[in-house]
Amino acid sequence: MTFIELNKGIDSLYVSFRGILKENIKEQLEEKKFQAQSTDEKEQSMAKMIIEDHCFEVKDKGKGLYAYVIVDAWYHIQISPSQSKTLPPVYIQISSDVLSRIGINDTMTDLRNVIKTLLVTLDIETVSRADLFVDFITDVNLETIREIEWIRRAKKLHRYWMETTFTGWSIGLGGGISARLYNKTKEIEISHKEYLKSIWQLKGWSEGQTVWRLEFELKRDFLKQMSVNTLSDLINICNDLWRYCTNDWLRLVIEGDSENRNRWDTHPLWNMLQQVKHQPGDYTGIMRSISKGRIPNERKLFLTGLGYLTAYAAMKGFDSIDEFTVLGFLSDMRIYLKSYIKDMDIYEDYTDYLETKINLKKRKYNIA
């Protein structure tokens, strides 16, 4: 049996901070939220906040009990002005991309600096959710696994396909612990997290090989039972958490003769997964910095833009896309926009219209 471990760590991390929201921050958030709700696009484009070196988009709506939401490529931050003893004023989802590429310690240092700007005093963080994972290659045919071969505490169990391709399993979704065993290479076709390939290649992965991920989602109720409150707590007992998840909570077995399924032998693949060890070095990241903006990838940007340019070229009888085609497009666009906005009082001219649209994109892409 082949088993090659390629990558492991914490994929998703949700944390909260207690304290009191600064009065000037509350005023700014209220103003920016009001701008985001405006029907005037110029007002909407101003609904962003610069905190440290982050340019956050301020959303027009809150979420649940949180009145304000600010977002960039690194963090999704929910903020409440309430001084409730039960509701933390700040709740953050940290991007899995940042955790993988920057590392958990540097990311948390940056996040704490951001939160210092929001709260009067900075208390230690509380971990609300953490997802532990391992990426691996195997020659075991995971599609042949049967439901009876999963010894589990959770009731929910589902298999998944993408068209005719088997893509994995989910176990216990919605509970305090849940697991997913899935085809990560197939998932990347949708998520476009191509940076993972450079991580895998360091461990011997080659293009075309299928990578599987085993991932456990651990929510606050379970973490509390395991005495995990802070990030330090989480890192210190990651191996214990993994051991519990792969030994006590979930196990893949080979069907045996005994009527008691708990006595069936553990599958060799699962034996290898049980032996995975998480070390502090797993959380250091592989890059010094990545963009904090949610910039569209070049593939999407250019192929989408090219679609409109080729449509214009076909309409006008051009045979290629060159400077003459682009100049023609710009000239005809200006003529159209002058007519389009002539009855709109909010724009001075077509250049004002274009500037407003650009500023709206800057807000969306977290560009100051």
C-alpha cells in the first residue's frame, strides 16, 4: 500500500476577542455601513476602512447578532457594539490561504494588531473553531469503501460525486466534530488554490497524481470539552485532538468475521493516518507575504475580458484583437456612455461614471 504525506496543519481557524469597542470605531463603522447602504454608487465606493495595512470593505448588512462586517482577503470580521457578557464583540474567520502561506503565528500577530485598533483593551483570543487536516497520496481505491466499514460516533454519513467521479465522504456534518475525506485535486479545480501544488511538490507530488485530504472540523463545544481556549492551547494538544478523532471518534476498518464491528481490524490506510503528527513547524507557512486584497485571478480577468473584446471584434468585422480593435472599442464605448448617462444627475460626464465604477471595484478588491 502506498501512503505519502504531503501537507498537514490547520486549514480553517475562527477566533473571538472580548473587550469594549472603541467609541470612535463604532462611529466610523456606522458611517461606513450607512455609505454601503446608499443607492449612490459614489457613496458606496467610500464604504471601506484602513486598519493597519489592511483596506477592509465595510458590508451594508451585519450578520446574526453582529451589527457590522468588514472583509478582506485575510479576515472576515464580525463586530458588535454590544457590551453583552455572552457575546464577544469581535468574531473572526481567518482565511485558509493565509494560514497555509503565511503561517499561523505570523497571521495571529497581524490579526492582534488589527484588533488592537478596534478594542479599548486586547484580551487573549478564544478559539471558536479549528479544522485539522492532512493531504496525502495513496493507491487505495477509496470509492470501494462501504458504509459498514466506517466505525463512527456520528450518525450522518454521505458519499459524493462530481458527475461520474467519486470525490469523497462526509461524516457527522453539523455536529461538534465532523470529518471529510475528499479528493483535494478535484476541489482545486473549483477553488483554484493552485499554491497548494507548490507545497505538495516539495514532498514528491507530480502533476496528475490525485491528492486526498482528511479533515476534521472541531467546533467550540468540543474544543471546550478538550480544554482548548486559546491558540496556544490548540497548538499544544493538536496531536491529542488528531489521535482522538482518528481512534475514538472515527475509524476505517476491514470487514471481519466478528459480529462486533469494533473488533474488526483497522484499515492499513487508516493506520497511517492515525500516525500523523502535527508539530509546531507545520504552522510556519511557506511565503513571506501575500496580497490582502481579493484580486480576481488573471485567468478569470483576461478570459472574461477577452470574451467581450472578441464579441466586439466579430460585430465590427475585425479578424484579430490588436491595438486598432481596442481603440475602436474604447471610442465606441465613450459614445455609448455619453448617451447612457446623459439623464443621470449623479455623474458629471462619462469619465466620472468610469471613475465611480473603478472605485467600487477598489472597495470590492480591498485596494486603498
